[in-house]
Amino acid sequence: MFRKYFEDLNFTVKYNEPFKGSIVPLKYLNKNKNVQSIMIEVRRDLYMNEKTGKKIRNFKKIKDYLNFLIKQI
């Protein structure tokens, strides 16, 4: 579902590259099968000027894409 969503928006999707895994609070880690986790990494240059740290025009669009996805799950 995640791959299709982002690829339909013309993003490149990779699994476990360059990072692997996600963050789960230790309270739940390997203790509850109902707890699931996904980490989505977004390249900074898609939403900010990396030299100044300021948001660029794309920031709202990227934010809206992620908010929509979160609402779906």
C-alpha cells in the first residue's frame, strides 16, 4: 500500500535503504503482536533548503501527502 501510494505520486521508493528498521517504544517491542511500525524517510531537499534550513515551496505538498497517508492508515 505504501509503495503504491508514493510511486503513484512519482516518488522513488526503497526498502531498508539507506536505513533499516523503525522505532518502536521498548514498552511494546517484541511484547505485543498488534504493535506495528513503519518509518518513512523523506529526502530533505524535497521540502527544505539544506543550506539555510528554510522550507521551500514543496513543503506543504509533501506535508499534505504524508498527512493524507496517515489518515488512511
